[in-house]
Amino acid sequence: MKIWWKQSKKREEETYITIEDQERMWHVFMDVRRSQMEWERAHLLFQEATGQDQIDYAIYMLEAAERKYQMNLKQAKQLNLDGAQMQYIEQKRENG
């Protein structure tokens, strides 16, 4: 079993994370990224909406995207995800 090393910046202690936990953290990180992009698209939709029906729909989409983004951020916070570290891992994964 492979283990991933993580050092907490808040506390000077080392913890070891299993590959399964690392994958869970990765999926939560990607969920945050996707929901952030969804929220940004919904914001653009709202900005470009014309007419009452489009505005109502855009508001609905924006509120839903905001809630989804908040839920994913809450989950990431519970896992103590470090966004900068996860972005570094993302770049490593993309570059092989």
C-alpha cells in the first residue's frame, strides 16, 4: 500500500495519507474546481440575460451553482485540503 505524506502548516506534525484518502481528496478538489467553473458560467449567464424569463432562469442557475460551490468548499475544508498543494499535484498529473 502506498502512502502519501502531508505536513500540516498549522501544526508541526506529520500525517500519512493512504492512496484511497488521496484519491478522495483529489475528487473533492476537482468537484470544487468544477463547481467554481459552473458558478462562473452561471454568473456570465446572469450578466447577459435579457428579458424577465431569462433573468429569472439565470438567477435560479446562479443560486444553485452558488449552493453547490459552497457545499464542495465545505467538504474540502473538512478534509483540510490545501488548494495550492492540490494545484501542484494537478500540474504533475497533467505533465505525466
